[in-house]
Amino acid sequence: MHGKRPRLIELALFAAGCSAACAGAQTVADADAGERLQWRAQLGWPQACDDAFVPPEPDYGGVVVYALDGGARLVEVSCALGAYQGAHRYYLLGAPGSAPVALRFRVLIAQRGALRREPADELWGDAEIDAAAATLTITNRYRAGGDCGTYVQYRIAAQPEVLVARAKAACDGKSGGGPEHWPALQVD
């Protein structure tokens, strides 16, 4: 869990704008199972996300809100937790009263040893969010051993920008120095 969970009224206040007490905080709110329904009503993610979501404990809602500089909020919605990495959807909340933005990402997909890029609303992998830098890094390991996959860092914005892209498509049992050291790809 990501810390003490505020009640639904506090979540609504955080979504509308951070009070002075939470300014600079990275994790603002971590929803419980009942609050997940309220977030879905506000953000409108597809039923398939909830169908795939199996919480590790009954009270875990799988919705985390991060405070970004400038008053924006990044909402991470867990869709599937997976055996060793999960699937998430992301939403950007801007100024109070503005509509939430469902983020769409360019992802790298390995198929038969080759990589292709395609748009996606849902990201698979281990997510690291740096709220101060407004970046989201996704490490997607194609096997539990972690010897192949993709490593992509995005700038969090209404249209996320790829800052760093690395990939190792060959699942050969060699780590290649880890995801941060896999071959860099041209970012376009």
C-alpha cells in the first residue's frame, strides 16, 4: 500500500486541487475498494479493466493519485496485477473543473524478435513514477527472468512524450546489464 488512505471526500478535494498541507507530496491518495467505484465513475475506464482486477487484499482499490508540479495530478489505475508485473491505465487531472485526460502512450511490442511501436491506453510492466520530474518509467519484462523486454521513460503530459526507449528483444538468458543498459532506441 502507499500509505494512509484519505476518505472519499478527501480524494475529491485532492482531485480538484491540492491543499497547502499536501503541496510537494508525491503520493497524495490511495483509494480503497469502495472508492475505486467512485473513481471509475469520474474517469470512465473500461469494464475490462475492472474484470481483470483482482486485489491482493480485500480493501485494496488499485487507484493511486500522485501530485505533480503545477497542481496537476496523475491517477494510476491498476487493471491486472499479474504474476510479476501489472497493467495500468493513467489519467491526468489538471486545474479544478477541467476534464480528466485519459493518457495514450506509444509502446514497444516485441514479436518474433523484432520490435514494433503502437499506441496503447494500458501499460504493462513495472511502473516507477517520479512526480517531481513528471516522468513515468515502465519496465516490461517478457519473461520472469528479466532477460528481455522494454524500458521506456515518458514525460507525463496530456500527450506523453517518450524520453528514453531501450529494448532487448532476444530472450537468451543473458541480462544485458539490466533494462537501464539495454540497447537504446531512436526516440521519434
